[in-house]
Amino acid sequence: MDLHHSARLSQGHDGVGSPTQVSPLTPRVPGVGPSAPPIRRASMVATPWRGFWRGLFEGLAGVFAGRGPAVAERQPWEVAASRRRLVLLVLVALSAVGATAMLTQVLPVYEVAILRWGQIALFSLLFAWVAAGFFTALMGFWVQLRGDPHALRYQDVLHNPLSSDARTAIIMPICNEQVATVFAGLRATCESLAAAGGSRLFDLYVLSDTSDPTLRAAELAAWAELRTTLGGCGRVYYRWRQHRTKRKSGNVADFCRRWGKDYRYMVVLDADSVMTGDALITMVKLMEAHPTAGIIQTAPQACGLTTIHARAQQFAGRVAGRLFTAGMQFWQLGESHYWGHNAIIRVEPFMKHCALAPLAGRGGLSGDILSHDFVEAALMRRAGYHVWLVHDLPGSYEQQPPNLLEELARDRRWCQGNLQNARLLTEPGLHGVHRAMLLTGAFAYLSAPLWLGFVLLGGALWLFGGYAIFNTARGVPLEMLGLWLATGAMLSMPRILGVATIVMKKEQHLYGGTSALVRSGMLEGLLSVLQAPVRMVAHTMFVVVALTGLKLNWKSPPREALDIGWGVAVQRFLPIMAVVLVLVAVALAVEPGAALWLAPVALPLLFAVPLTVATSRADIGERVKARHLLVTPEESWSPTVLRQAWAYANDAEPLPSWSDAVTDPWLFDVVRSAMGHRNTTWGVRGKARRRLVRGLMGPQDTERLSNEERMHLLSEPQSIVRLRDQLAANSQWGGIGHAA
């Protein structure tokens, strides 16, 4: 079942209801009191960054002066990791050198030699990138079948007792999310935790940066419902930030400064995260068993959506994705990735070492750090703590974007954040592996303009330089055929190995059977090939925007809308399609054979609109599922926590509107009591609110309130009481009830 599609969103209006309106919230229990526990202030101070050139200069000066960090006695896994990484570098280098040597044999000599060497340099760099991915998947295949003696194994701690003082906070930062879906997942997670016997050690915090007053009122209603529903099964808190600085990382830091001293660990979730109680408890046990672990990251499985695009991503993550994850764990071991969610963090060193200062300067690569997770992992390792990836821990789930446009909107943010992180490559004290992660994170997006440049350069040389592979007297050179086959094999082999792993582990019945598994792999591979040029061009635009500061309006459709309309798709891709059409026309007019070189990229771009529309349709996805294609284990055998999350989202009542916070007695009491004992009557703020409320005589007046003014009223207990009393005093509002 599709979480986005099944959650029924609010159909209420933004104004205040009529006197005869009967709110569905009225018969519920009284308010549940303050939304957060007493604050225990602590500091989390960010150290300013050295800057790229200053850090580089200081690092080189230290090398020449013979200074360096003290080297402690290395653990066995560190020795093994160093050897493995050396092997990886040698394999990638040999592959790139061999492929480049073959290319130089077939490339003609151009009048302008720099064009030839530019094409060779681009090919060498890009082939090395492809080879690194291939060898990572290859070692992931090995780990899946044979295991890894140096990895962090969750099986080793399953029977360990759970320490009674290992208090853990589960924190979920949210910002303008689908309320029904978010709280359905939280309820299922908390109930699973209670069933596993871990409620006494865990507290749940919903950390809201929501800017929409209707959504905020709905969040408060959902929080109160969840707190009442769980009863004694857990402590559930809600915190809304008035000053939304530094996005998610700032929200997490705000929690740490207020309540971090109360907890030894915190588990960070995303708004679409769902986890089993067993997984949460096991993560705490792993932390207890490994005191030097600063972050332990799980590998969440994508599930819950039914569009073709999402189903393909979910299937790819299950088949090839887990090979890449296991392969990264093989190379990185205790210097691994942190992806910002579905992970557990040791709070004290995180607060001491992982505060993030803004990047100096102006432009898209300065300011607050966007991709904070990679940087926080690097800082945690610099502080002497290890970062582990437990790739096979079950019970960790997330969702993928439902369509290509929403995926690209997400990638735009990630692109800018990863390019920002490249400025930190020379920061003193960072481990070499984490420097490599910062670099590869940036190159994951920089590779797009490099691929595009390689394709366009090849086409230009073919058109104007006389480079016609397909017109040579002896046919296509064997060297070029070998390069194409090698590149194709490296790109497709992870999918083949992923399917082979499933068959060898006798898990194909979870994917609809062997035949369905193979056909699904071929379908996902075809979709990936068709979408790759679209991603390449979009990522290229994102890189240009980030590096130049140009404006690009690339907004995703509403999160609840799965199906992409034809008009929206045409609006997004028409400029790209027009450019491609011109390039193909020029190629056909000047040198028809050159169109063959451009065809693998040009054809998917010309059909980007129908491809995007078709892959966003949930009904087509359901038909594909009915044919047992792109099926994942979570659909063949859904874990209890997921079934409950989907059921709660599907059965959710229509969400309240902002007006219900004033007109409905129960929600009014929730909103007022959630603020705690705050005096907002006096001072400049209180005087301004009194003037605002005095001018509101009826629904026509409240409808003129701005979102900012409504958010202020939801945040100040005396102000919302004064508003309720002011409206109730008017004869038009006789139907408004008073909270007890």
C-alpha cells in the first residue's frame, strides 16, 4: 500500500468555522499537558573552519616540518582496512590505465591536440569512477555470501542484556510533512518498541520546523493523539522551533542543547522512517558493546510506494543496492558513512565535536552546511570515535521519492550540499577515508557534467574533426568494441550479481520467483538506462547553478501528488528537449553517422516527458505488481511494523485545520497546554498581540491573518486564549466552546 496515497489529508478550510460546525475532535480526552520535558541546558559550540587554502597550507607545512598526529596502536580491523583500500586503489588504477591505453590506440590525431587529450582525460577519469563502483559491488557480492570477519556484527549482541542506564532519545526532525503518514509510522515504531520490551529506555521527540499553521495545528493534534494512544508505553514529546536556523542539523543541535545531557544515545529518523523495536534495541546494544563507536548507521530498505519509479528504486535498492552497501562497509569498516537518518549516535561526543559552523564567503557554496551527515561523520572520526555501517541489520525502513521530478528536486539539494563539502577537504585532522568521502560525494554530481562533456566532445569531433568510427573501412575497431563491452559489463554486473546473490541464498520466492526476479532485473535496468540521461542533464544544471549562483526554479510537485501531469512534465523538460532536437538535427545535416553517437543520450531526453508521466502513475505500478514484477520482500512478506504503519495511515481521520485550534475545545486545550508555563502577556510582544486580537471580530477578519501571525498565535498561550475569548464574545461565535 502506498503511504503517500493512502494517508487522507485534511479537507478543512483555513478560516474559522461556522457556529453550527461540529468538529470531529470534540469528544476526545482533555489536553495532555506540556509538550516537552524540563530543559537541561548544555553547550554545543561550533569551531570555525580553517578554509580550503589555509588548511592546505597548514597541512603541507606540518608535513615538511615532520609534524603529524600521534599514531596509536592500530586495531586488527584498521590494518585490514588499510590493505583493502590499497587493493581497491590498485584495481581502479590498473583498470583506468588499461582502458585509457586502448582508447589512445583508436583515437585519430586531430589538428588541435588538446581536444584529443581532453577526451582521453575525461574518459580516464570517468572509467575510474565506473571501475570503483564495480569493484565495490563485487566485494559486496563476496561479503553477502562469505561474510566479513572485521565487520560489526549485530548477531554478536542479540543476547546481551540491555543496560538499564543506556537512555536513548528517538528524534524525528520534520518540516511541512504529511502529518498522518509521519505519526502513523511513529505509532507503529513505538508499539513495536513496546512489544520488544524497550519502552523504559527510549523517549520520542518530534522536532518540528513546520512553517504552515494548518500543518502545525495538525501536528499538535496528532502528537496528543499519539501520546494518549501509547499511554504508559513511552514518553512522546513535541518541540516546534520558532527560529529555524541551519535546517535539519540546526534542529538536531537545538535538541542536543536542550535535552542532550539526559541521554547517552540518540537515534535520528527521517519523516518517512519506520523501525522495529528489535532494531532499535540492537543498535543500543551495539553501542554498549563498542565504547569507541560514535555513530552506527543501518542500511534502511526502501518500501511503501507503488509508482513505477518508486518500485524500480525499491527493487534496485534491494538487489544491487545492498551489494554496494556491503561493499562500502568492506572498504570502510570503522570509518564509514553516516546518511543522517536511521542511525544511532553517541550524544556526548556528538555535542562536543560535531557542531557545524557556516562556511565563509558568498554564493551557493557558502553559508550553512546542507549535507551535514558526511561532515558530522568526519568530525566524529577526527575526535577518535569510529563510524560503522551495519549493512544487514533488519528492521530499518524508509521511502523513496515517488516520481522522477521529486527525486531531482531532492538531488538538487544534495548536489549543492555535496559540492559545499568539498571545501572541507583540507580541514586539519580529518581521516583520509572521510576526505575521500567528501570528494566522492562531490564527484557523484560533478561526474554528470563530465559525462555530458565527454558525449558532446565526441559528437563535435565526429562532426568537425573527421572522427567517424562507424565509417572506417575495417568496421568498428576491436579496441573500441572492447571498451564498450568493458564499460557495459561494469555498469550491468552489479545487477547481475545482485540477482545471483538472491538465487544463491534461495530468496527468489520473496521476489515473485526466479523468472519474475530476472524479468524485474531487466525491467529495472531498462528504466535506469532511459532515466540516466535525464539525471545527467539535470545534475549538470544543478552543478552549474551551485557553482555560479544562477537561479533555477526546480520545485517538486506537492508531496501528496503521485501522478505527474503532462503539463508539469512538459514545463520541466521542454527546454532540454528543444536543445537536444537542435543538436540531433545539426548532426543529421552535417554527418548522419554522428547521430548514432548521440542517440543513447538524445532519445531518452526526447522522450523524457512520457517517461516521467508514465513512471509516476500508481495505477501502472499496481498492474506491474500484479504481474509479479519489481516485487520486494517487504511486499511478499510485510513486517508487522510496516503493516501497522500503512494501516494507521490509511485509517487516519481528516486532519484539523488552523481554525480548529480556536473553535474545537479539545484541540484548543492541547495547543494551550502544550506551550507550558509561558508568560506572553507583557512587553512589546504582548502589546502587539493585544492590538492584533482586538481587531478580529469575526471569520472575515481571521481569514486576513498571515501565516506568520497564525503561527505566533499558536505559540503564545495568552494570545490564543485572548483570541478565543474575543471571538466567543461576538454574537456570531456563540457556538464556540470553552476549554475546561
